[in-house]
Amino acid sequence: MPDTPSNTALPALPPLTDQAERLIALGVPELAGLPADEIRAYARSATADDGAGSATGDGSGTGSSTSSGTGSSPGTGTGDTLLAVHPDRVPASALTPLLRRGDKPGFVVVDMPDVDDFAPAGVELPDSALYLVTGLDRGGRMANWSPEEALPALAGEGRTPLVLSEGIHWVLQQPAALERNHCFMTIGSRLRKANGTLDARTPAIWISNGTGRDGRERRDAPKVGWCWWGNRHTWLGFASGTGRGE
């Protein structure tokens, strides 16, 4: 697939200690059942450990500091490290209303009542309530690719697709990551059906036009919805990172 030119550069993420305070101000500790001071302490510790280690592993047991997968203490000095709460502690349905664009809160589309059943697929999250995701990229160059086409390309680059909750955390910390005509899918999350096969939908985060069942009052609001695994969308890239770590 040919790349789509993308000249949009995002600002650096806030320091991890600022990200912790943002989550606390939004009420995420209460939603996750975590003391606020635990999130603060984690962010301070991760900042102090900056550069002490790197995320390793790509889900197949191999990797480097720019690999996908999980590991310990990915470097946090580049402004591209995200503080995330494990989706087992706070699901996407609870995080989404915390999103804001102007005065419009985020929402989940009405035909995705099973949003919290979309789980990590083909990616491994750290076994901890709090963890880091490094090397975030919106994947705009893959706009107008299908998820089916993008996934092997990301793997070939040593990147790991974001899961839905990570994508939401990213927009909470960096609202500029979501802009009209430059939004993204989070294809690290899939829904496995009772028969073991994967549902044909994949989650995405974009901006509502206020049409159809969204309602006019939700125009310009952040929106969690879904796209078909085999379909292409010119306004959606594929959010990914270079690693995860505790």
C-alpha cells in the first residue's frame, strides 16, 4: 500500500508527573480503585528511572528498545511516553466521557454496547495497574489503509498497535492527537466471539459530525466507534507505539 503524505507534527506529551496530575484531576483514581498518591509515586519513579532501561519484546519473545511488546522501564525522556491505567482497572466506557473537545464530552456510539468486551489481541500488556507506552504515532501515513493491511506493516516496523484504552489515554493527555481528518484506529483491541473467531469490527477514535444517531448536539465531540476490519478510511490512521513497560 502507498503511504499517505502527512505533515502534521504533534507536540511532545507532558511530563509523566503532569500526566499523573491530569488523571487525578479527571477522577481516574476513583474509577480505577487506585489511590491518587500511588499514581503520583509511579510517575515520579518512572521519571527518576528515565533511561535506566528499555521496553523489550514483540510478543514473540524478541525485541529491542524500539520494539513492540512489553518490558521494563522504557526510556521516558523523549516526550513520547504515555502513562496508562490498565484496562482491567478502568474500562473504555468509563474513560470515554472524560474526553473533551471544546465543551463537548466524549461518547461511545450507540451500536457499540459491547465496547468493554474488546480486549488486547496479539499484544501483551504489562501485568500492572499502571504502565508506560513509548514512541506514540498516529499512523497518518497509513490513512486509507484497512486494518487488515496495516497490522502486518506495523509488525514489520517493530511497532505495536495501541489498544482502545491507550488511545483514549493519549487523547486525554494530548487532545491535539485527535483532529478532524486526522484521527486513528486502535487495532490492538479486538472482540473474540464465543466460537473463538474475531469479530469483524475494530475500535477507532474520531470526531463526530453530529449526524445520524450521534445527534446534532454531539457535533465535534470525541467519538469512540468502530470500523470494519477490511475497510479503508481516508481520515483514520493506525495508532501505535514502540513498546510498553512497567
